[in-house]
Amino acid sequence: MPPNFSLHNVLARYKKGEISLDDAEKEIDGADAFVVSAGREGTLPAVVAGLVDKPVIGVPVGMGYGYMEEGRAALASMLPSCSIAVVNIVAGFTAGAFAPRIADQGAKL
């Protein structure tokens, strides 16, 4: 039996550098799932997960300054955080493929 496929509307917002909570709150209305990338200490996915009642996928990246170990520091802080899921370092494609699946599961509940 072939897998079920569904089409989803995707709204991508990019913010390079730092983001404020005011900026984040303006972007969250109407989304079914969130893919949030963060470098440095990787706390942004946990912050977004605290603001929304939808699934959040954290994507650690090796950007920023200081001790980052090419994204391993961000990954290490995201794994025990309150994000729904965490993918590997700079695995945005994987997170983008996973987001519609968990959004579908949330809609079925």
C-alpha cells in the first residue's frame, strides 16, 4: 500500500542574528509546527516551545561566537530541553520533512 502524502502550506521566516520575543510572537500565529534553528547555547527552540502549544523541532547550528564546537554545544543543550524533537546539526531538511508529519498527528488528536 503506498504511503499517504499530503500537501502543506509552508510559511518560512528567516531571521539572521538575534531575535527578540516581540519579533517571535508576531510570527507564531497560524502555524501548525515550528522548525527553530539556533546556535551558541541553542536555547531558542525551548523558548519558542514555552510560547506555543504546537510541536517544535530544534535544529542546532554551528553559528555564533565563543565555544560552539561546530554545533555540538547547541545540540547538547537542545537534547534535554522541552522541544518536541531535535534533529542533527544543520539538518534543516530533515526537520522540514518531519514537521508536516507531526503537524498531521496533532490535527488527528
